[in-house]
Amino acid sequence: MTTNSRIIFNEMPHGLPNPKTALIVDDTQSIDLDNVPLQGGILVKALAFSLDPYMRNRMRPVEIQGDIDAFALGETITGFSVAVVLRSETPLIQAGQHVYGFMHANALGMKGLSLQVLDNKYNLPWRYYVGILGMTGQTAYYGLKDISNPKPGETLYISAACGAVGHMVVQLAKAQGLKVIASCGSDQKVSLVKSLGADHVFNYKTANTAAELRMHGPIDIYFDNVGGPTLEAAIDNVACNARIVICGMVSQYNLGTDKTYGIRNLWLLNRYRAKMEGLVVIDWADKYLDEFHDVVPRDLAAGKLKYLEHVYNGMERVGEALVDLLIGNNVGKSVLVLEDGV
Ligand code: NDP
């Protein structure tokens, strides 16, 4: 029998989760790798697990509706993983292949067939598939398509610009001939984002966002990762016919629903004929996933795209990694790596 570690949702947070107790690792389960019944599916070993801000929204009582299921207290959490296939009972997937998709956070597990078999033709590290080549890369890529509708010479503002989605948006926007204004939460991140080609980068903790946008705007596209007063400052500085992409509102996730920030200047959307639209990554996969798979691995392998990632080695670092994301201690995509060298 082999120990089958898993990540459990252990404690309902009020405000910021406790990094030591909200998510914990349980080592009490084991699995017989050779004989566990697969029922026509596959047996996989997890290699890397994605940590994402939306996980904070899943830490709520299951009775409260949300756009994605709540984590059940005491149960294994789910998220995006990349895994290697150990055994297969289907001709569609062979042992030794790698798969990506939404999985339980178990070291080892039996899976159905809704996973994507990876064709890693540029031989990139497998863990990249939970980051720039997975959901967060896709979010940036899709968000810069129809909703942003960018035209060369326009000005885009991106918040949380040194994060998983943000640093990809910076690079894609520059490649499309946009002027990029970017904000992030430390001077180290400012330097990194400048090195990716952004035209003007500021530390929103030490600069005044509205003043920066007044000076370097107006903004044709705002790619909103943080919400709250930053969104309000962006609306104050939109150009005529601006597009605001509501991707996420990480500044609000640890506040109770009664404490979220009320945006006060929505009327300006009328004055400036601006539009604001929600982006949900899965909605755009049918249209752009094939193109994404053609373009992004190729550009990454060729060095045209740079990837910033924050690797946490070992399942037991999950709580720390999630909280880092929520307070800005991560630099780039947060990834929990479960096996050396993947
Ligand atoms: P990041 O890697 O960007 O990590 C989150 C970052 O948010 C932190 O590093 C921190 O950066 C910033 N942050 C945290 N708290 C605050 C705050 N109070 N004010 C401003 N910034 C803050 O995460 P992702 O790239 O994975 O996600 C970015 C956003 O995109 C999130 O809102 C997420 O929910 C959303 N998202 C939406 C998807 C969709 O389909 N709509 C899919 C994927 C992500 P800093 O140091 O700069 O403060």
C-alpha cells in the first residue's frame, strides 16, 4: 500500500485564512497502486497543483451559492492539476502520458476521462500546464480578445500586473501594439513588470492610482484583477468607448459580503460610452483554446513570452501558498510542486 496524501479544507476562514489551519494535509489514506479498480478510467500521480485566488471564494458554507462549488469542510479540495498516468483501462489514454484538468488534490487518484491529454511538443516543464499554459494563461489570452477588442496604439491598464494573469496580459498587450500602464504591490514587482515591457508601472501601495492614471491615461482598456477603489480610479480615467474587463476582484475576497467596496462612479460609463463586461475563462475555450495551444507554447519556447512563477515545493505548503496569493507575497503564478524537477 502507498500513502495517498491529500489536501483538506479544514477551517472556515473569517477574513484572511489562517495559513496553518485553513488547508491541511492528511496522510491517513493509502492506495494499492497495482490493484485499485479503475472502472475503465485511469490512475494518476499528481505532479503540480495550481493555487488560485478563486479558492478563497470556495471557502464558504456550502449552502451559499457561488459561481463555483464551495469546498466542503473536512473534504479533499479540488483545483487544476497536472498529473502523469500510472495505469489506464481505456485505449484513449496510455500509461506514461500526462494529463491536465480539474482534479481532487490527492497525490494519487482514479480519474474519469474529462482530462486533457497533453501534447508537450516543445518539451516545456510539465508544471507550466497549471500556469501559463493552463487556466491562468488562458484567462489572459482570452481576455485580450473580444471583450478588450484592442487596437494598436490604444492604452491598457492592468492591475495585479506581476501575478499569474497580469504578467501575461502585459506581454500580450505589448505584442499587440498597446501602451501598457501596470500596477502592482512592491518595488521588486515594479522592476519585473517593467522588464516585461510595460510602459509605465507603479506601486499602488506607495503611489496614488487615480493620479497615476490621470497622468498616463486616459485608458481605452482596463483589465481588472482587483476591483474596489482601483476599479473606481480606472473608471474615473476611461477614454471614450473604453472597455473594462472584469476578470477578478482579489482586493475584495477576504471581506465579508457586507463589507465589499461600493463603486461610486458608474455613471461615467454612460458619459464615456464605456462598457464593462465579466470574463469567465471557460466561456471562451471553444473559440480560442486551439489557437492558444498553437501560439502560447510556441512563443514561450521561442523566448517571446516570459513566465514568472512562484514555486512552493511540497503539499504541506498549500496554506502558506494560498495566503501569499491573497496578500501579494507571490511573484508570478503560484504553483504547488509535488515532485522534484517536473
Ligand atoms: P495573482 O497571481 O495575480 O495573485 C493575486 C495578486 O493579487 C497578488 O499577488 C497581489 O499582488 C494582488 N492583490 C492581493 N490583494 C490585493 C489588494 N487588496 N489590492 C490589490 N491587489 C491585491 O492571481 P491570478 O493572476 O491568478 O488572479 C488575478 C485575478 O484574476 C484574481 O482576481 C482572480 O480571481 C482572477 N481570475 C479570474 C479568472 C476568470 O475566469 N475570470 C480566471 C483566473 C483568475 P500585488 O502584490 O500586486 O498586490
